[in-house]
Amino acid sequence: MTDDKRQKLLDCLINLSLRSGFDSFEKFRLYKEIMCSDKYKAVYPETQIISNSDDKVYVDNMKVMTAQNLYNPKDGSMVKFADKTSVSLGVKEPPIEWWASEKFDGIRAVWDGEKMVSRGSASAGGKPKVYTYIPEWFKKTLPAGIALDGEIWIGRGLFQKTSRLSTLKPGKSYTKEQIDNIWLGKEDPPVVFKVFDIPNDPRPFEKRMKLLQTVVKDAKECWKKIDYPGKKTFPIQFTEQIKIKSMEQLISLYRELTSEGAEGIMLRAPGSPYETKRSKYLLKYKIKEDAECIVRDYTLGEGRLTGMLGSLKCELLNNGVSSGVFTQIGTGFTDSQRTNYNKENSSEYIPLGSVVSFSYMEMTDDGIPRHPVYRGIREDYFVKDQGSSSNQGSSSEDFKNSIIEALKIHVRNEELTKSANWTYKVRPYKQAIALFSATSDKISNVIDALRILRAGGAKFPNEEAYFNKNKEYKSSTLQKIHQVIKTGVIPKLIEPPKDPKQDAIEELTKVAGIGPSTAVKLYNKGIKNTEDLKRAYDADSSIINLKQAIGLRHIDDLKKRIPRNEMNQWNEILNEIWEKTVNKLNIEGTLQLSGSYRRQAPDSGDIDALITTDNYSPTIMNTFYNNLVKEGIIQKENTIAKGPTKIMVIAKIDEFYQHLDIFYYTKDVYPFALLFTTGSKEFNVKMRADAKFKGFSLNERNLTIGSPLGREVKKEEYNDKIQKDFPETEEDIFKFLDYPYVLPQNR
């Protein structure tokens, strides 16, 4: 081959590699070498920190690019881009020229070139977890040695089914074939990986997308060569990106996608890098609520909209009554609507005095909707006169206590009858009870109730519109609230039918280690109570496992309540042995009995001890356990579970055996765990509801912003309020939340 031909061939290959999204022929060549191969190699992050806990594997240092909101939830302003980096990149304010795609309601995941890793969650301590199992055919589809960022997705509205995938593994609950069938979509749609970025590519977004398209296209060619049962759907899908040219286009796209069940829209800045943090180059656009208002005036447009409608001046409706509060609706109109808004013979006429529907992000403290977006005229909406009464409740009477009592009875009735899916049915009632109990606001009508529920995080979309059209509410919770307000009648507690199977399950699950599913299996074998189980175990010891056998052996003792004087002895003995343990190890630590004992109750059901040390060490629990064995408090044969963070045993210091659980927490988690385990349940529910009203999610491990999946409160935020990097005591948590401190005995 002549030098001229060789150069032409090289130029051709370089052009091919550039068109494929690579910035050099060498990278293109290396990619082609591993395409369709099984040369799996973790490439993101470049050096991984792997940890293990409870048979789960985590990539501790994997970080992904997460989204900010398009609008600032505090003041309603749009994200600003005046910083040096944005100016140097030429990033303009959204949404014009930004890239838009559907916001999927799946589980964020990264293919690191070797394994699938889900984004860290609150329940996993924030650490990214490696998928326990993915089908081999699914893995073979994924590119070896190339990182992909995306969403594991089944379909719109199927988040709950998607979220379980990372934990499924072949074993007692599922066979390999059953899990494969879930991924294949034998019942629901098949599992797909909606890919939208390459996390270890430092180039601008558009170049990453070009490469990503090539990777997905090539992966499909590799997939065609794979043969497996049930093969039907290519499981990797490139996320299409649409360039936004106007606010109207964005709103139209939002409406189109959400009408089909999508969560909202993601916006990506043109020319932006992949940042491993919450980035303003990746934004969420999601309209949260709908409302109605009366058109009172028109405002003409300026600039491009000169001579056309600029905005509508509207008076908000509250419970169907004009409120005296005004807002301007300036987006959501087509140019045709802006032209024909005042023409009576036009189908796009928006007459003064008409009721229009609009969407908005959220309400300000003054009750003004942020960024209202026009949706259309409400032909079916009836506006009441200011002086008219509503069958939704009077303006002065407070129905709150009656509503709480009625909802509690509904919950109890469901618990007694245990109808199909009863545990799911009672959840919204319990949430409403907690939110109503936590507020000092009066409930004079259903709208008051709705405001409290929504402020606490409940959704209840479009309920007002549904009521105006159908004269009843869509939600069963609101139906019951409305019934109490209209009639003043509170339902009665019903007498449950006798169910021998349910009685047996309740009796058998009192044995430590036996859950409902095991109890059902035992019942199906003719075992109806613990006496039956003892006889069956004597005849065949394989009927239950060794841990369950420990619980059965001491069941008669464990059914008894523990008197206060014995709990005092447990407290003294455990603290004494704990003191010896920490002194020997030359560390500082605390042991505290929680639950009803800490609330100074006259007796307790079991013993819960919480421990913490200044410096966390996985060897602490083992040392403490060995000391308890040495002192004769614990017998190894009565140990149900033992690990670095939890000990579960049956032990005794007096006449009867008791259930003893010991939990070990790090210093920053300990105050939250102590608050949660102290109870009571009612107090916890009330305090959590109050935290929710204030924009926080309080759980047994930490305090997060907005929801359990929100970010943790930062050191700076704690320092501003309590002058500490994190709460060191229960009192610190109360102080941060502006919640009056309540002594344990008063909870």
C-alpha cells in the first residue's frame, strides 16, 4: 500500500471515529476491540471503594450528577448562571436552547463497565448498592468497560415494581427463572435501562450524547447475536433529547408527556460537563398543583407580544369562593390564543369573569401561586357568591377531633376485619390522623383538611375540580372527612368475624423468628397455636429452624410482661458490663435502655439497649457480647442473631427468660435512634408530622430535607441553629426543629 493510500485510509478511519462520538482514532480502536466481549472492567469511578454489609455490596465512592429544580422553591426565582464556569461555557438561562427529555419514574442506576449499581438511598445509608442479581443475558447486552448513567425502568406508574429489582436474588423467595421472567416482562412490561449520560466522559453534553448513541446502536447489534429464552425487547434505550426553542414548547412538551403518565421533564444545559454533584446544569421541571381563578383583566404584551395578550389578571378561588387574592398568568398560551383571547366569535375567547384552570409550582407564604401556567377555561366550574354556604363545612365550627376519631375507627375496623390489602388501605388514614393531630389549625371544611394534608406531603391531585363536577370527592379519605363534616356522624367500631386462621397466625408469630409466611405454612400443617407447635417440634425438629426453636423454647416466659423492678436490674447489669468493656478498650461510650422503660412505664414487653462510642469500631459488639457471655448473662445457645451492629438473644437474670436486643449506632445516628426507639408510637408520629410541616423528614437515622430520599441536613445548617456539626443529644433534634422538648415519661 502506497503512503498516499495509507493516509487516505487513516483519514477515513479518523472521520469514522469522530462521527461515532470519539475524539481520537485510538479510543475508537480500543472500543471496537472490546465491543460484544465479556472483558468486563469497572471504569467508574476509576478507583472504587467497595464495602460489604448484610450480604450486600456497595461502591462507597460512586457519585452521580443529580438535578436541581428549575425554580428555587424558596423564592420562586429561576436558577442563575452568572458564575465564572457558566460564563466561560456560555451556558444561558433555561429553558431556551436547553435539551429536554422525559423524567422517568424508575431507579437511577450506573453501569460501571462491570456491574449495575443503584444510586444510594436513605435506607442503605446513602451508599450506592450493587444489584444483587441481574440476568446474564441482560448483562451481556451492556458494553464491557464503558460506564453508562441511566434509569432502570419498567413503565410509567410502575415505580414500586422497579424499586425491588436491585434486591431480588435467586433463593427461597424467588427462583432464577422467576427473576429472569420479571426482567423479561412476562407479566409487566420488560425491564429496560434508559441511558442518558456517560459519567466518566469529561467532554461537553452534545459530544457525550453522540458517543452514547453509538454505544447503544452497537449494543443492539451485539444483542441480536445473543440467544436466550423469551428474547423480545432490546433492553437498552437511548433517552431522546429535544432542543427547547421557547417556553411554550417546553410547556407543550410537559403537557404531552404528563398526560401520558410521565413524572415531568429533565433539562440539560448545552455544552455542559458531567458534574458528580447536585448540578444546575441538570434541572427538574415538574408542575405540582392545579387550581382555578376568575379572569378579572387583561394585560397586553410587550416586545414580540406587542398587540397580543401578555397575561391574565386573575382572582384566586378558595373553596369555590373569590378570595380577594390576585395573580398574573403569563405563560401557557399559544400565539393563536394570545391573538384571539378577546374575540367573542373565536373558540379561543377568554371572557372576563370566566373561570380558568392553571398549574403552578407551589404557593408562597402569602398564598400566591409561583409561576402559574394557563391550562384552559373551566366550563364546568360553578363559582359561589361570597355569602353562600357550602355543604363542605361551615366557616366557624372545628371538626378536627371528630375527624380524627372517625379515621381512627376506620383504621381499627380495617385492622379487625383484615380485608384484602388492608395494610395499604389504612395508610392514607394513618397519615391524615398524624397530620391533623400535629397541627393546631382548625378544620371547618374539607378545603381546610386538604390544605393541612398537602402541607404535610400528601398529594390529593385535582380533588376540588372533581368535587365541583361530581359533588363528591375522589379520595376515600376525603369522602370520610366530608361525611363527618356534613352529618356529624362518627362510624361505629364493628365486631370482627371469627377467623381461626388469623387467630393462629397472630399466636404463632409471637414466637421470635416466626413471621406471617412461616405461620401460614405451619397452620396449613394443622398447627394452630404454640402448644401444637411444641408437640410438632418434638416429633420433627426440622419443622422450624434453630433460631425459631430458641423462641419456641422460651415462649411461655416471653409472653409475660417484665416488671419495672426487673428492668431496673437489667439496666444496672448491662451498664456495669458495658462500663467494663469500654474501660478495657480505653474508649468512651454510652449504653441506654429505651422503649417503655425509658418512658418510665410500670412494665415492658422486651429489653432494647442502645449503645454508641466516640469512635465507631466493628469489634465493639463482639467484645461486649463476649463479656456478657463471660458474666453468664447470655448463653450462646440462646443467641438468635449476632453481628457488628445488632445482638438478639433470649437471656435471664431472674426467674424468667426475656427478649434482649442490643443495637450499636455511630455517634451521629445515636440521638435519632434513641428518639425513635423511646416512642411512644403516637408521639413519634406527631413529631414526624410536625417536622414534615417544616420541610424535613425525621427518621430513626437522620434528618433529611423534604422526604426520606432528600439530602441530609448539612453541618452548616446544624451549626446555624444548634451550634454543632450534628445533633449529639435528643434535645439537639428538638431544638433544631423548634419543637418543645418533651421528657420521655411524657411521651
